[in-house]
Amino acid sequence: MLGAGRRRTLSPVVCVAAVMSGAFAMSVAGQTRPRARDLGIAPGTFEPGPLNAITDVEPVRVGHSTIVEGDDVRTGVTAILPHGGNLFQDKVAGAVFVGNAFGKLAGSTQVNELGTIETPIVLTNTLSVGIAMDAVVRYTLAEAGNDQVRSVNALVGETNDGGLNDIRGLHVTREHVLQAIKSARNGPVAEGSVGAGTGTICYGWKGGIGTSSRMLRSPGAAQRGSTVGVLAQTNFGGNLTIAGVPVFRMLQPPARRGSGADDLKRDDGSCMLVVATDAPLDARGLERLAARAVFGLGRTGSAYSNGSGDFAIAFSTSPEMRSRFNDAAPRTRQLLPPDATSPLFEAALEATEEAVYNSLFQATTVRSRFGTAEAIPVERVRELVKR
């Protein structure tokens, strides 16, 4: 579906922790590349929220820490907070769906066992999962009211940015993770070559962070007024398809430069998806919603290769579905029945598709001593889709 959109600059929530120098520096502040809707690309039938971002699902917050140093460090951290309070004391309903498990999603087993999420969700690179877990645990223990807490289930996902980043150098620190969490805000979300998307590659082009949302306003919808938002960290391959157009047949990334060329060409990779909704879904319903986000990658041409880790984390911000720490008293909840979930599933498919496009269109070219990932030429894409 094609439609009109508005040009947008990068969000103020981006927090840059970087040393930028020489020919390898990349612009973050003041980025003006278009989003999908600026190119007339508007997947699906539901309308986006006011920001067309995961933060349209109140009170979700997003923060980034972008790390660019010298000619070899291109990495970062992205944090998603389901609400701005004490997440351990006021847990949200959550679930994880695994499309292909070639990846590291720390904390997922307890989420699926208990059906709750009790910490910020953190995305980073593959070898920084450990330090990110350490930081999330320390952040949670330091929260007011958590002085008696002795078990924390940090939820940390990753993709491998080793094609552009000195991943073995372990450059993400505890401070970078805490910075992403503490800088998290509602409002517009920075996309493209920022945070956990700084060094990622998607369909051979520069990938990154992308987000989108859908409002369920259709007449007769049982959950009328609900919102679904998706944030994607794109680092995967396949045959790029945009709005049903087989772009891969007419537009291919240029030959890579640098010693990491083989890494940049491969179809292997990963995609981390975070799905938020304010609809009152329990863990079972959220697992089904998360599955639709992974399925949505197929609309963009994902190959779901052997070496791709395709994961989705879903949560509900509905106060009805929250769980208070150490509260064992029975309570009454209003739960959305399965027969009313189909529009939510459709919204997740649409928002995931558009989030992937936004990650590509917003991303800037990134160079390092390992190679170069070019930004997709948006005007060429516009021509192909129009044709």
C-alpha cells in the first residue's frame, strides 16, 4: 500500500557515546534521510500512531548509546523500557517467540516460564550480552525499593555486528548500557545507524534500528483503541522486497571493500524484534503476537537462514496484566479473548514490515577498517516502487 508521509529528523532520545574522527566518522545528529512513508511506502491497512514508533504504546520508552571510535569500533546499545517505573516491582506481562535460535537471548526461558518481564529490554552485539546482563542486574538492584532483591532476570538480546565492528575488542561497557537505560524517553525514536544498530547490515545494505506502530481503529474491532508498536534491530539477509516489489532483482548493494567482505555478503545474520501493545493480553496471547512479528520479516524477503537468530519479545503495558512483586493475592483481570486477537496480529505484521524498511532508509553509510556497508539509495527505491 502506498501513501504520503512526513520527513523527520532524528529523535532527541539518541545518546551518543562516541569518539568520532577522520574519514571514518559518521553523522548521527541532524540526520535527514526519509522514512518509508516519506517515500510513499505504507504497508497494510491500519494507520500508524502519531509517531509511527513503538513509543506510541504508552508509556514505553527507548534510549540508545552509540559507540563510534577510531577506524574499528561501530557498535552500541538500545534499551526499551515497558514503563518508566520500577519494572521489578511492577512487572509487565511478556513472552518470547523464537523463529530461529542461532543467537543469544538471555533471560528468555524465565520470561516464557513465568510470563513476565521485570527489567529493561536491552539489545547490543553478540559478545556484549554478558556485560549488558551485568549492567541490567546492577541497575535493577540499585532501584529504590529493591534492597531485598536477590534474583534478577535480565532480558538481553543481540545481533552480530562483527562485519563492521571490532566485536572481539569488547568495547561495550557497563556505563554504555546504563547510559542507554537512563536516557530512555518517550517520544520520537532515533533510527538507522544508532545504538544497537550502529554496526548492523541488512540485505547487504546498512541496517540498523527501525520502528513503526499501528492503531486499531477499525469499526467493530473488539479491541478498538489498542495500539501495537514494533522496534527492530536488523542484521539479516535474503532477497529484499519492498511493498511487494522484488527490489533485489533490480537493485543490489555494491561490492564490499575491506577484509570483512565475506561477512558483509552473507545471508546469515539476525533480527531482534520488540513488540509492545496496550491491549490486555496474557503471556499466551503475547507469544502468538510475537510470532506474527517474526512472520512479518518474510514480507520483506527474509531468508531465515541457518545462521540467522530471529527472535521477538512481546509485552503488554496494560495495568490489568501487571504483576506486583511478592503479591500472592488473587485478583480479577479483564483479558482479551483469542477470538479478538486477529487485528492485533495483522497490526504486528504491518508494523514489523515497516520497521524493517525504516531501519534501511534511515541508516547512513558506515565505514570501518573491516569494510563498508552502504546506505540504500532511497531515490532509486522510490523509482522502483513507483514503477
